[in-house]
Amino acid sequence: MTLYKIWKFREHRPWDKGLESYVEVGFAFQQDIPRYNRCIRMDTGALDYGCGYFFKTFPKHWLQGKKLKVKYRWMGQDFGSTPYHKLYIRLWDGEYSETNDLTFPDCAPMVFQGAGVVQTLRERGSTDGYYYWYEETFNFDVSTSELGYVTLVFHVQDEQCNISSNGLHLLIEYIQILNANNQVVKQWDFETGSIIMSRDGTKWDYGAYYLDQETPDFPEPDIPTRIDDVEILSSHLKGVKDVQWRDSSPWVEIEVPAGNIIHHHLKGTKIEGTISCYDMSSLYAIFYNTEIGESGKYPVDPNTGEKTKFSTLGDQFRVTIKSFTGQSYRFDFYDVRIETIDLKTPEEEYGGESIWQIQFTARWVKRTTL
């Protein structure tokens, strides 16, 4: 049976509290008896300290405009006036791996990507040892993110040790992602699945929450998130900003002079597309200086400007796209012809970036899952 990693867990020791104490942030399931629901639990004991992170990564454009709804139980304590126990619900910039010891260095702060903490949705401290249930909804704001992905994290932090009966406690009953109309588009309730610890019994444990199906509650939208590669004549076009294409209409309207009747005429179908890129060197090397096979022809002849059709087998013009789910797809274009190559300059007289636009046509396109 295949297991799918849904949420990740990492233990981290940012500080050294001495040999008389140890790092231990428990990560497990707990059956909440009054509600008979299974929850994710993170907790520490009297001698324990450190941080625990429970997290999942999302494309930021997909998360923008959506909401987080979560139901959880929290208990934190303090010692005197110092709140040793803390809970943070945050968005980190970037994509993180629970196995990366460089991201979570021992006896040092965590190493962030991009803009670091993009958003703090909730921060909680001491509850004076009482257990409280919370059901809260937050609006996501990824506007300060510098990268393509953001990571939603539940972060518990215990800065004390050797204090009798002094530990933190977090139960998460469910996590939901809502759209702008408060409809649930994704949910995790932890009623099924498994926790597997890949490294255990150390100061740097890590593991994950797994399910035996990839989309347990709601299907993950397979939204294209970025252009991974544009490969033309076995070379890679650099500085690509955007690639767009569409099917052209095979119908042509013809108005008969003798009346108002409009006839439709069917013509051949084709793909019409545009590539926008910044890099002039790779553009010229590919389209003007790369021979099509051994034909002596080029996509655009550097001397005459003559356009030659190529990629008759779909292997000389390829675009690879990565989707929201992390899946990559390759689109192979057949019988490609470069129509125009234009340089678009900014409207202002000075400054700004110019961009190249390559207009092309193709007979058809085939998608392959990589």
C-alpha cells in the first residue's frame, strides 16, 4: 500500500539547556475522550524543552484570498512572570523539508527562506495550566512573500526544563482551508492515517502524518504554478517570464452580399502561442543559429529571415509546467513555425525592462505526465 506524506513534523533544539535536561517534543495521536475524535498531539514534559513544528507547504497564489479554520486545545504555563510556553500559527516563506538539519541547526535559530515569517496568524502563551479549546478562522495574506511557495506551520516552543509538572500541550482536532465564501476546499481531521517517525530518540527527531490516499477529503486542484523549462532544439531558453497558447477557431464567418445570411466555413485548426522572455543570447542562439537536424535550415534564417517549420515529431519544442500538487507535465508541440519575434520596450523613455515576445504556431500539442 502506498502512503502519502500529508503533514510534516520536526523537532528542534534552538538552545542548550545542559546535560541534566533533554529535547523531547512529543508528536502522536490522541483520542479526545469527551469528543471521541482523534487529534494530532504535540507536548513536552517536566524535563523537556525545545521546539516542535507541524507544517505543510502550499503555492502562495493558491492560498492568497483563502482562510484557515482550525480547532485546537492549548495549555501553556509560565514560571513567575516569564511565559516559557508558546504557540505560534504562522506562514513561513518558501518550502521546507523536515529532514534538513541545516534548516533546523542544533543550538542555533532556525534558518528561514525568502522573507522569513510572512504572517503570524495566532500567538498564545500561558493559560496558567488550564486546558482551553479554540475554534478560530484567519485570513491568509501572502503579499510579503518573496518566493512561489509558503508553509503553514503550528509551532510549539518550550523554553524551560527541570520544573516539576511543567509542560505544554497542543491538540489539533481539524484544519480546514476555506475559500472567500467560507466553503471548505480542503480539510484534515486526522481520523484516519498514520504517524511515521523517520528519525526518533534524538534531539532532532522528524516524521510525518501519512494517509493511504493522496486526496482524503477534497481533491487538490491541479493548478499550473510555474514554467519549469522551455526546451527548443535540445537547448534551454533562459529568462522565460511566461508561455501562453490557445486553439484557434476553425470557423470563418462569411457574409453573403445578397442577404444577411452568414455562412460558416471550416478551416484547418492550429495552436497559436506566445513566449515572453528576457534573455536575448539564448533566444538568438536557438532560433537564428541552431540548425534543424542536418537540413541546413533554421527556425529563422539569420540572413533572409525565412521561417522553417520544425518539431515534426514533437521532440524539438517542449514546455514543462509544474502544478500545485507538485506534478510536472511536459507539453510537446508538433509542426512548429515561428511567426514573429518582437522586442517590447517599456512605455517610459528611460529605465524599465524590455522583453522579447516570440509568436509561434503549431499543428497540435501533446501532454505527458513526468
